[in-house]
Amino acid sequence: MLTRYLRVILLFAPGTLLAADHPYQYFRAGSANDLDTKTRPGFALMGAGDDLDAAFKYLCDHSGGGDFLILRASGDDDYNPYIQGLCKLNSVSTLILTSREAANDPFVADAIHHAEAIFIAGGDQAHYINWWMETPVQQALNQALERGVPIGGTSAGLAVQGEFVYSAQGDAPDDKDLSTPLTLANPFHPRVTIVRAFLTNPLLKNVITDTHFAARDRMGRSLVFMARILQDGRAKEIRDVAIDERTAVLLDADGQATVVGAGHAYFLQSTRAPEVCKPDTPLTFRGVTVHSLKAGEHFNVKLWSTPDGTPYTLSVESGVVKSTLPGGTVYTSDLK
């Protein structure tokens, strides 16, 4: 298996592939030889912000000590030394793929195929959709899911984990982050763009995700995403896993999820179509159930239920979010 890395080791600085004749960047630390290990499926869903040791250790533990691969569309190899310091692994590698040409290079799919854990970094999920979807990268990631390889992601890397993905398409100079007020006022804003099935994870079927949740006040826009999916007839029920910064949901293969970190995770569900969801008109969408959980609490995604946390209901009335929590609060992390 060493021959797969000879061009890295012999032609460039150790662990680095930056050749002009290759459309990707590749950084490898640790052994140059792949190690096949017995993996256990599992998913580390991170809400962004500071990296959580517990989430990466979860992926490492499920990898069996094999080869850990980070995928990203920008940045550098700063995850390599961080993960090496946390875990005993055969190797840690980073692939930076900034074009469809890179995603179509045979080396890239081969690297994914030989990984025992995969982490999709943050950034801009529009790049992941535009550059990686319908390429060998997408195919290799789904094959990894089928093999039981543990997979994680943060920020944009979490955004692509569910069946439905906010794809962050289009330009809006006045609202680069696609805010709650903009979407509630117009659920058909051109930047409300949702694609389907970048990854095929049965545990996250009928699920969309959102990140940086309370910090960036994204509850309203998540409700808009849910409403649009129902309004457009793309699902009969829709669920949302929304996660605060410095927080993660560790999801086991049996559907049991555990929250870790400093914030909350929110599990939303609706089976009712919105009453009013049309262009240039404020949204009306009632009866969305929410469970808010903090560190150490658990949720069963197969049953979509839990005895833990705080349950409540949200409704949107003419673009205004209303809650059954005291004072109409929508984020339980704000409650004293």
C-alpha cells in the first residue's frame, strides 16, 4: 500500500502534496501505510465554534485506531496535529478539494475508501454541494457510510449530514448569513435553497440540520426550511437537528444520541403543512414540537423521543415565532 503515497514522500516535504499537476492538496501525518481496522458506525454532529475533544475522541474510538481523514474546501492541515494529540491513530490526513476537478481525481476517492474515520470541516456548504455533489467524493462518502465508517462534521460539515441540506446558494450582499428575519418575511427568498441526499444516512432521513444555532438566532430560518420542505411536497414529515456552538450530538448506530459540550441541541419535528407559505408573504406555520437537550442528556432519533430535556411547541404567526415556553422564549439556553 506504500506505493499509493510514494509521490507524496519522495517528491515533496513529508506528508504534503502540493503539486501543480494535481488539483487537490493532501497532507498526511503518521504512517505512510494504510491500516485496515474494524470500525463501528457513529456520527459526531458538531454545531461549530471551538472544537470539542469529546466529539473527535468519539470518532477515533469508532475508527479502531485506523486512518483518520479530514475533508475540506478551504483552509489547511491544522486538524492533523490536533487529532494526533488526542488519539492513537495509524495516520491523520487532510484533503483540500476546491473544485469539481479535484473531486473527480481518482486519488481522492481512493483516500476516502481507505479511511477508517471521516470528518467534514466547516466553511461554506455551497462549495461542498457545488464541487462535490454528483462526483466520486459523494459516492465514496456514501460507500463509507455503508461500510460502517464513523463520520462527523462541524458547521458546513454538519449542514450536509441530513437528508435535506440548506445549500447556501445565491448572493445576498445585505444578508450573507441568511438571517431569520429575512426568511420569515419571505419563505421563498432566492437564497432559501435546499437540496436532497448528499449523504444517505438512514438515521437522518427526513432531517435537515442547522448550526451556530442560538448564537446566530437561527430558529426562525430553520422553521422556514422545515415549512418549505413540507410545502414543496418533498416530505410528509420533517425533522431538524439544530446544534449550538461548542456543542455536539454523538449519534450511535442504534439511534441513541448524546449531547456533549457547552450549549444545547434542539430536535424539532412537524407533520403539519404550513398554513401560509408563499412568496413575499410572512410565514404562518403552527405546531412544531421541540425537545431541547443539554450535555449528558439523550435522544432517540429512531423513535424521535426522549424523557430528557425541555419539551415545548413553536408556531409562526405572520412571520413572528411564538413559543409555549415562559415568556415566549425559543432557546432554552436563555432560560434561568
